[in-house]
Amino acid sequence: MENILLDETKTVVKMIDFGFSTCIPHERKVKIFCGTPSYMAPEIVSKIEYSGPPADIWALGVLLFALLCGKFPFKGQNDKELYSHICTKELVCPDHVSPAAKKFLNKIF
């Protein structure tokens, strides 16, 4: 959440801080373990080869969930427990989240 900026009108949203960003062709897979744990896709925490764009979409899904729900979708007492919950992909949305948003989040994850 700290990587989102709003302009003075609060109508323009910008995402910042791509410290680990790299330009890799979509068809090439990588095995880089990096990022903020709560935003990592299952393939990253499982330390298997992955394609960058789907992992980025996963991270955007985490961001959307946090914006809609006020909390992260996956939690743990430590990184190992967090990674386990990420890999199970069991998403529990609060009741105030619309059915359309729940469906969209489930497609992202």
C-alpha cells in the first residue's frame, strides 16, 4: 500500500518502487526469489521457474484485495506459514465485497 501515490486531486493513481523490476521476454521463465512476501505468487514462494507477468498479476490481486478489504488476503505468523497459505490459495473475502469483485479476485488468484 505504501507504493501507491495519489495526485493533489486524488484522482490520478500511480504505483511506484519497482526495485526488483527487470525486462524479461514473456516466454522466458525465471527463478528469482525476490519481492515483498505478502505479494509473492505461489510459484515464487515455491522457488520454481515462473513467468513474470502472471506473478505481477498475482501481486496486483493482492493489492486489489487489500484496497477492498483493508487487509492482506494471506497471513502467517512467520514467512513459512505465510508461504503455505499463499500456496493453498484459499481466499476468504469479507461479506461487504460484491459478488463481482469476489469473482474477479478468484480469477486473479
